[in-house]
Amino acid sequence: MHLSPYTTTPKKPSTHSNSHHNHHHHHHHSNNIVDEAAALDNNNMHRSNQSHTSTSRSSDSSEPNEDGKWAPKLLRECAKAISERDSTKTHHLLWMLNELASPYGDCDQKLASYFLQALFCRATESGERCYKTLSSVAEKNHSFDSARRLILKFQEVSPWTTFGHVASNGAILEALEGEPKLHIIDLSNTLCTQWPTLLEALATRNDETPHLKLTVVALAGSVMKEVGQRMEKFARLMGVPFEFNVISGLRDLTKEGLGVQEDEAIAVNCVGALRRVEVEERENLIRVFKSLGPKVVTVVEEEADFCSSREDFVKCFEECLKFYSLYFEMLEESFPPTSNERLMLERECSRSIVRVLACCGGGDGGGDDIEDDGEDQFDCCERRERGTQWCERLRNAFSPVGFSDDVVDDVKALLKRYQPGWSLVVSQGDDHLSGIYLTWKEEPVVWASAWKP
């Protein structure tokens, strides 16, 4: 974990690349390593040309433009060596990656850097310890101002989170139209940055301005006090009668715990929160949502599947690599090269990657010691699922509500404010799928949906 000030590294991997771990102190010339890496790649190419039945390489066609990229190839080799328990090869590849990786380099060097950490933890079975350390470092450096600045800056350059905000707000406003008392139960990881536009919309509603109660299920309890003060101030400014409550964790997710009143129209909003709930608890949580009697439930999740392959390390690694390659590439194109915010967002990924790839299969009964701080299955799982998988879970308790044309138009208008490459895809003609997708360069990256009992 590098906390040094931002330094730029030459595009070519150099001998001065920041070593990500101190477990090796080799002083070989990196040219040899680059040659070795190339030799390894050629070797792979040779092998895959020989055998068309090789399943491990069949996914290459779906890899986002990987021509000439060395990191995915080396990382793949390393993941394979770890799963085959080939310690000689593993150590050799970890050493090579360590020499080439840098969190301050180009996309390849960054991918190598963050995945190297997870692979090293997996190989040495130190994932739990590493995750705890990364989390506590992040917690120490976590102030309300820096967290808020980071989120807002990200929203300024990329629709990654604003896409879900606009879609969810549209669905919530339509579902609660004409209701005098609204109660939104918010499970999300964007520090209430979603709500100012909703408050503005309520303030300009034609009929009587409704009373809004916002209950936040805290992911990061420490900063919620400041968030609440900001929200209350903004609501006063907008002239919206407003009440702000915080509950920590999922234990109090009951009508009593949430202070639900009979005359309130309820909306449950989940943005990037469900993936943090342990896989085995997800069905249960959806049933809890239903028991609250909501008019609408909005769900926004990143489009990746770290779930169905969790018994198969190499397959899970591939999913992870594909998702984060896209994400890092998107960050690289959205932020200026020396952006500190970009560095912070990338660093946040390192924890998720360690959690998914190196923590006893994360959430498979092996990761219990992480939850000794009373976080109760929240904020520690990171097992993303695809829209189709969430639909399957949600359909047991709810039916999908399509987004109206007005909401879709709002989202399209939002995307026009960002650089080219972003678009919206409405899922059509598939009985098992509902919702809309944010795509980046034609790859679906975020899924948004709305549901009613």
C-alpha cells in the first residue's frame, strides 16, 4: 500500500518501478524481465495455437483489447500456477510481476500492482490479515471531506454512480407521486450524494411539498453525522420538511428499528450495497425488504459475476481481471494522468480484489474473523452478481417495474454530459431480465432496476 505522493513513472517498465512488496530484493535488469515476459507470452501463443481444445484460453476472445498487454497474461499464468500449487512457478511469476508492477504507472503496471497483492496473499494464505490491514489503513485515512470530495469528483468525470442515482430517483419519484409522507430507506455507498436532486424535484412538485424521512443504513458510521447535517441544511434551503436517521448495519432493518409509520409511503434504495451482503444472506435481506411493505425497491449493482465461480479460483480470477481491467481503463480515460482522486479510487479496488481472491473464498464460511467488529455481514463481501442473477433473487419477492420513457430520457441526457463512450441499453425481450444497463465502450458495467411487491 503506497501512501507516497503521486509520482509519474515512464510508460516503459523500468528498474525504478515502485516495488509493491518488500518480500524480494532482486536487482536484475528489468529488460531481462520484459524479455522473459515476452518469451512467456510467445510460449502461450504457441501453445494455444497448437491446441484448440484448451479451455483455459477460450476466454481470450472476450478479453477487452488485450493486444500487446503483458499484465493480464502474466497475472493469468500466476493465478494458474497458484491453483495448480506449483510453488516454483508461482514464486518466479510473483517476482517478475513485482519487478514490473507500479501503482503509479500505466494501466498494465497498475493492474499488475493491485492483482499482485491479491495473488501474493492467496499464495501465502495471508488474505484475511492483509484485508484487515488495508481496511484499517483506509479507515484511518477516511475523513468525511476527503470521502465526499472523492465521490463528487468521480461523479463529475464519470456516470459510473450518477447513472444509478438518476434512474433510481426517477423510479422513486414516480412510485411515490402524490404521497404526503415519504420514507426512503437508503442502503448505498455514495454518502447521500444521490438525494439533493431528489429534494429539488420534491420542492418543485406541483402539489403540496411532501414530508421526507430519510433513514440511512450506514456503511461508514463515522461520517454519517456530517452527511446528516449537510442534508438537513439542504432540505431547509429547498423548503422540504425533512427528517434524517441513521441505523448501523442490517440488524435493525425492521419496521420497529426503522421507525416506519403506518401513513408513510416507503421506498427502499440499494446502490452498490447488496454485493456487500454475504451471499447466503441475500435472499433473506430481500424478504426483509418485502416485510417493510415498500411501494418501490430500487437496485443498482456493478455488472460482474464473482459468485458462481467462487469455488473455481482461476475462473473467478478471470471475471475479476476482466471487470477491473475495464474499470481501470475507464478511470484512466476519465481522469487526468496525475489525478490524486483516480489513485484513491484505484487503491480502493485493491481491498476488493484481495477480499474476493484471497480471503478463503470470501463469505464461504472461512472469513468469519473479519466480522468481529460488529459490521454484521455488511461492507465486507464484495461478491458482485450480474443483473440476471439479481433478477432471479428479486423475482421471488417482487415484480419488475420498467423505467418510464421520462426516466430513460433523463438518464440519456445525463450521459451526454460525459465524454463519448458511455451509453444506455434497455434490456428487451428477455423474460428473465429487467432494468437498464450503463455500458462503456459497449461493455455493460452497471445495472439499474426498480421493483414493486
